[in-house]
Amino acid sequence: MTSPPRRAGGRPRDPAIDRSLAEAALAEMAAPGFAGLSIDRVSEITGVGKMTIYRRFSDKSALAGAALALLTAEEGPAPDEPAPHEPG
């Protein structure tokens, strides 16, 4: 007999929190850039505890990467570049 599979402890992750964290990270990087991004500030803006942020993202680089990936995904693929004009 096998025992039933164990579910990971804790609550299921809420994708809305990931989005909120990414949006706050983008807002924090908008003016001063990556150097201006602070996990403490993202925590204050979103109301999400720092431990929750660090469970999802190992450091601010990982958070910034996820935020930029979200931004890129929302913009969709880049349009094809027009062919250069050939003199004729």
C-alpha cells in the first residue's frame, strides 16, 4: 500500500501577489534604475512581507528579472523590422 501524495505546506501561491510584486518592482526601477530597487520598499508598497518576497525571489535581481519578463510578456513579440530601403 502506498500513502497518498503529500501536499506542500502552506497556502497556495496567489498569482495576483506575483503581479503586484512585479509592478511595484517596475515602478521602483523606473526612475533610478536597478540600483533604486529595494526589497524593503517593494514590501512597503505591496504590503507583502519580505519573507514572502524572498520565498518567491532569491534576491532583487530575480525580482527585477521577473518584473521585466512580465512587462515583456504583456507587450507581446516585437514587430518585424521593416526591410532597409534599397535604392532603385
